[in-house]
Amino acid sequence: MDRSYEKTIKVAYIWLIVGMLIRMMVPSLGETTPAGHLYYGASNHAVTVGFVSMMMIGYASKMVPTFRGVAIYNIRLSEWTFLLLNTGIFLRVFAQTMIPFWPTPCYPIAGISGWVEVTALGMFAYNLWNTINLKEEMRAAERVKRLSNATKDTIVYDVIESCPDTLDVFLSFGFSQLANPTARRTMGKVVTIEAACNFKSVDLNKLLDALNTKIKEKRAT
């Protein structure tokens, strides 16, 4: 399960704080001075791209796969989006605040940062588009067919589809939400056994032992 959205949302709040701190420095520089304009622009960039855009990316990366009942198309792309976008924001904000002191090297850096951010946003758009159009049914069928035992990284939905009797095991461990077929087809498709155990404070090893015992019993019949 891709959980990169968590750090994306957390870092978004950090950029909001950075933007506010820079904005507080503007009056001391003079709002009509060149330095004041530069710091005001850096503050706006930290808030609009650093906070607003990253919040949108974070929540979209969580909500779209959940509502589609699929995993994110490419987790590696999510990681690169996070890395490049933050790199671009940092370069822009840092360079713009340093222009009054080192204009020659900082102006080009501020310009290059835009291309870094655009690349990150392009990766995000590509990843999200493919997630929306992902034919998960075919992938899930292949995973279920190959499933011989459950591990901490196994998707909950795959276990139940492979061996329907395991639903009773999940319910006995307190996962009452899985009694709802809709929950199994949505959240169940994007949550690993480990993530489910962490959420419900269930002993992972005990659950895995019970699930694998049930799977072996099913295959033996």
C-alpha cells in the first residue's frame, strides 16, 4: 500500500509555516523595496505550491485509489513526485530569498526550479491518470491465482478472494468492516494485512498464522 501521501501532507504544513515566517520578514525589509518583493514572492510560492499543491497531491493520492478500489499505479513515481516537487520548491524559495545577496547564481537557480516542479507535477498527473484507468480486476485475478500463503504485504482483498473462508478469520480478529462487501471491494483492495493490523492493533503474527492455517486447510480439501 502506498503511504507516501502521509509525508506529502505533513511536509505541506511545514511549507505553510516556512511561507508564514518569510512573510513576517517582509515589513522589516520594506514592502515596496526589491528585497521586500522578492521575499513576498518566496512566501507566496511556499504557500501556494508548497502547501496548497502538496495538500492536493497528498489527498488525491489517497482518495483516488481508495474510491477506485485499486492501489496507486506506480509507487516509485509517487516517491519521485515527492522528491522532485520538494526539491523544486526549496530551490525556488531559497534562491529567491538569496537574490538580494547573490543575484548572479540565484536567478538561474530560481528559473531551473520551475522545470523541476513541472516535471514532478507531470509525474503525478501521469500516475493519477493511470490509477484512474487501472484495470485492477485483471491484476487481482493474477495475484489471487498465485497466492499460496499470506504475508504481511499481502492485500486483504486477495486473501479473501483466494480463500473465502479466511473472511471468518478476519472477523474473529475484530475486522468487522470486512463483513460489508463494499468495504472489501474498496478499502480491502488497497490495504495490506500489516496496515490493517496496525490500524486495529491486532497481533500480526497471530493473524498470519490463522490465515495460513485456513488457506492450507482449504487447499488440502
